[in-house]
Amino acid sequence: MLESMNDLGKHTVIPLFEGLQPNHFENLARIVLRKSYRRGEIIFMEGDEGNGFYIVETGQVKIYKISSEGKEQILHLFGPGESFGEVSVFTGHGFPAFAKANVGTTCLFIPRADFVEMIRRDPALAMNMLGVMALRLHRFADLIEDLSLKEVPGRLSAYLLYLSGKSPDPEHLELDVSKNQLAALLGTIPETLSRILSRMGRLGLIKSEGSRIRILDRPALQKIADGETRIP
């Protein structure tokens, strides 16, 4: 159990719980469990019982599916403050994908039965969760569109602009995953990703140095992301 959810909130923004009152955090602190995972450790597998949901405290969690041919498709990468597995709270069904610690990670685990009881007493918690889940559904819809309709340069441009929106300095980005994982996230292979990054650099769109990327021409990247122009 945690001594105080308020103490955590001072260091980590948790969108799922924004706007809640102090008494909500006190109630949450009584049921939350802190769990640590080594890099590469499975948190849950697709089909496992959905007995609760998680919030990343430190580290990073990869959510992914595996095709019948054994190919991995990364669906999302969650960092500090972000929650995952919430669908189980409402459905009680098994988890719809795999979750793995991408690096050494600490999560807060909130048991379904205890949390459902809290929701019954105070529906404000459910409203917050529905808002966050609606935003995530929108992101997944964008991902499906990107993978099915956009070419790889468009997917990469959209991802770089997405990272830019999360970065303190929108023009200087730090990739939060390896290039192999980024390729999997974008539905391509590492060799293709490297060629496109090099081409973008030659065209003056970005400057890439390892995991660090500087955006040089944001309007041009936006046009590629929107499918208005293509990389020659």
C-alpha cells in the first residue's frame, strides 16, 4: 500500500486522476500496490485475467500484439504517469494485449474489485477514466489510419511531431525507444527506417544524431504527415 497518493502526484502527473479531491487520493492510497519489473519482464499476457489496472511510476511499458506468424506489433509505449489495462475495470475480461517492461519499471497496481467499489461510492472516478480512455481510443484510431493509409515517411513524420508536442523543447527530441522498436511501432523494418531518417536529413527536414533528433523544417514534416507531399 502507499502512504499517500498525494505525495506521488507532486512528482508525477497522472492524467487519469486529474481533478480528483484529496479524499479520493486517500482512498486510492489504501488499495494501491507498488510493483517493480526488470527490463524485458512480462507484466501481463494477452488473455490473462483483467484483475486490475496499472499506472507507470517510473520507466516505460510496451503494449503489443503478436501475430499468428510471430510478428510483434507495438501498439503503444507508456511512460511515467500514464495508465494501462483500464478496460479490465469495466469489462472484467482478459487483457487484450501483452504488456512488458521496456526498461526497469515501477508500476502502481490498482485491483479491480477495490476500485469498482470506489466507483460505486463516487462516480467522479469513472468519469475521469472514461475521458482518458476516449482520448486513447482516438490515438489508436489514428494509429490504424497511419498503418493502413500512410506510407512510412508519413508515419515517421507524424510520430516525430507527436514527440515534439510532449518535449519541453519542441525542436529538440530524444527518441524514447530504440530504432528497432520505433520501426516495429511504425510497422516497418529498421533498415527502411534508417534510410528514411537519412533521406530526411539530406533534405534538411531533420538532423539526426543517434537518439537525438532536431526538427529543422516543421511545416514540411507536417505536410508529409498529412499526406500532402511525399519524400522524393
